[in-house]
Amino acid sequence: MPIIIRSKKSDSVHDIIKRFKKAVTQTDIVQIAKDGMYFVKPSKKRSIKKTEMKRLRRRAQSLKRMKNVSPVALQRIKERLG
């Protein structure tokens, strides 16, 4: 999927670069490339995934307890949990 950044007349080069970097980080392109640089054993992948899910569950519980939390934030965490 190509990343397309459209510039406006009032945008400077720095603003365009900043938006491009943000788009790249949101799509996780760099992280995927870094992950493929070396072999990770399947058991290690499972343990990493398990700890991440545990962390996300804790985060969701703490956000539910807080007041003034955006429902969008909770929705994103639930989507990542599956």
C-alpha cells in the first residue's frame, strides 16, 4: 500500500516530512522491516504476543476505571485484543 502525502500551498517542506513520518509510523512499515531482519523462534513470538495481550488487558481495565476517558481509546484496545 503506497503512502501518499498531498502538500498544500501553505505547507513547508518540514511539515510535509513530518506528515510523511507520521503516516509511516502509523502503518508500521519500518517495524515490519526491522522484525524481518532476524529469525525469532515461534515460542518467543508466542511469549511476546502473550505479554502484549496481558499488558493491553491491564491497560483496558485501568482506562475503564478512569473518568473522562474517550470511548475511542477503549475501542482501539478492544480491537487489538481481538
